[in-house]
Amino acid sequence: LESLDVERLREDFPILERELDGKPLVYLDNAATTQTADPVVDAMSDYYRRYNANVHRGIHHLSQEASIAYEEAHDRVAEFVGASGGREEMIFTKNTTESENLVAYAWGMRELGPGDEVVLTEMEHHASLVTWQQIAERTGADCTYIQIDETGRLDMDHARECITDDTAMVSAVHVSNTLGTVNPVSELVDIAHDHDALAFIDGAQAVPNRPVDVEAIDADFYAFSGHKMAGPTGIGCLYGKAHLLEEMEPYLYGGGMIRKVTFEESTWGDVPWKFEPGTPPIAEAVGLHAAVDYLEEIGMDRIRDHEEELAEYAYERLAAEGDIEIYGPEPGPDRSGLVGFNLESVHAHDLASIMNDHAVAIRAGDHCTQPLHDRLGVAASARASFYLYNTREEVDALVDAIDSARQLFA
Ligand code: PMP
């Protein structure tokens, strides 16, 4: 594959030209949120300037245009992740977290009961872990967790022990936002299906960075966020198999999601609208459509290769230091473009703060995976995460900034 013309791509992200205190910004917090591509901002601005109106097919011209754009965005995003059902399999939410909650409430509250098990992994983000914990508590179901091994991969033997005929739902993260592990999700889905359980895959860290085909994975539900894929905040996605979404009851109610309402009762509109009550994120959907066009034109396999190359370079440079503990698998096909680590002598928060003095933006904390950090035996970790516009020079800047931190604390 031809590598990315990063210098050219960086022109699409003017924020990257910023200098902080005279130092060029080095943005390595992409797992939290990526920068927004100019074509995305342009598409949203065009919507607000030319055809801003509420959707649900008002009679007037602007509403027609906005409705068509909003509906087509569903089809385009569905196509991007390999969902052949188009809009009938693609619900727009606020973010991955809301997508998780939608399934947990709409499906879980009705389907789960005492004796049922929800199987998660030890590397779940709080978005799924806390949500399923709560639903389990309310329904009398139990949560169990597939362990990770010492390399930061899932213990698949343990997965086969955890997933049984009592399992109703397997909820697993596709790519860990803390370890960078790329999980064998289609294998997990197969095990779930062997036991007549459903599988929910959290793809928040996968869809932005690699080709994803929800049908090849055979996931029943698959969630991701616009703001982690060069798109806008305020929009998330939930893919679901058409027959499941058809059968599911909504959990949020209001306008735009109904078919017929009387003083006594109401019936629901078609999927996805029955899960999208109220005025939806219209400009954001237009922006996400543009983001998907943008990413696809670059090529998801090239984006993946670029990020993996950077992560491997970062991994090697950090591993060579001797006083840095790196979490997750060694570079390879089951490791994504982020590196979580700790410097022996410096707390992750202090490290991030000193990096900030060098205009290097990384994240420090528990990354919404507190139980995983307990498992790793640390309270916090530092994380550098890469995207299509990052360079090897920025990895060097990261290592230099770590060096200054080490000297400061020596
Ligand atoms: N799951 C994973 C793996 C994530 O990395 C994140 C974002 N940190 C989320 C879920 C939640 O995404 P959002 O904040 O967009 O809901």
C-alpha cells in the first residue's frame, strides 16, 4: 500500500498549525477525540448557511433538503461499516455511550432476568461496563468478565468458560482504548452465537482507525462515535441487525418516533426513527457523512497501516528507555495505534502536565477503565494515541518531552 501524504493531509486540519507558547502543537490525544477535517466543518457550515431546517419531512423546501441529507447520512455511514440494510440498521445517537445505553435499556431491561448472564471483558470502557452493571442490578442478571492475560490480550480459553447457555449478551470492546489490543471479535461473536447469546461490540476505537465490516464480524450490535473519526462531536452510531431493531421497543419517547398517537396509546414509526425521538443531530449527521467520505477516500487500510507504524515506532522508542512500562501487546496485527505507559519515577498526571509545557497533548488518568487499571496494579497511565495526520517527528517530540520530565524529577 502506498503510504499517506501526511503533509498534504495536515492541511485539512488547520488546528495542527497552532503554536502554544511558541511551540508547535503535537496532538497525541486522538483516542479521546480526533481533530475535525476541514471538509467536515465545510459540510456543516454549508448546512447551517443554506438548508438549516428541522427534519421529519416538513412540507417546505428546506425541510425536504435537510430530511434527505439526514436520511442519506444513515445510509452512507451504514455502508461505511458494511451494513447492507442501510438506514434500517443504523441509528444515530449522541455518542458510543448512548448507543450502549440504548441497547442496555431497550433490549436489556426487557430481556434480562435472574439467572441470565452478561459477559464483558476486563478491558471494557465504563461506557459498557457501568451500563451493563446497572442493568444487571435492576434485572437480577449477573455480569462476568473475561480475563486478560499477561500480554494484555483476552484469555480466549477463559472466554469459552465464561460464555455459557446462561449467557444472554456478550459485550466486548473491539479495540481497547487503554491497552491498544485488537480483540478477536468475530471469534467472540461466534462463541456467543453458539450459546444463543447476542453480541454487542464497542467499536469506538476501531471504526476510526481500520476497515470494519459489521457483517463479517456478525455483530448483533456495533457502536462508535463521530468525534473520534475526524467528524463532529454530538453524534454517535448504533448498528443493529434489522430484525433485532425491528423487534426492540424504544426506550426514549416523544415526537418524530411515532406512527399513531391517541390519548390512550401510541405506536412506533419505522427503524431507525423509532429510536431517534426529538430533533436529532442534523448538522452532525451531515458532518459525519462528510467524515466518512473523507476517510474512505484516503483508505482505511492505509490509515491503519500509518497509525500502526507510528505506534510501533513509539513503542520501540519508549521500550528502549528502560524505565518505562508499556501496557498491552507488542506491536503486531493485534495492536492498534495507541501506546499506554507509565514512567517509573513520575506520576502519569505530572507527566502529562510537563508534556503540556512542551505543547505535547497526551492523556493521563484511568481512561474510563478503572477496573482494568486495578488489574494492571496502577491508578493511572499515560496514553499517546495517533491519527492519520501524526508524524514520526511528533513521536520524537513525545520522547524528548518524556526526557525533560525525567530530568525534572531526577
Ligand atoms: N468505548 C471506548 C473503547 C472508548 O474509547 C470510548 C471513548 N473514550 C467510549 C466507549 C465512549 O465514547 P463516547 O465518549 O464518545 O461516548
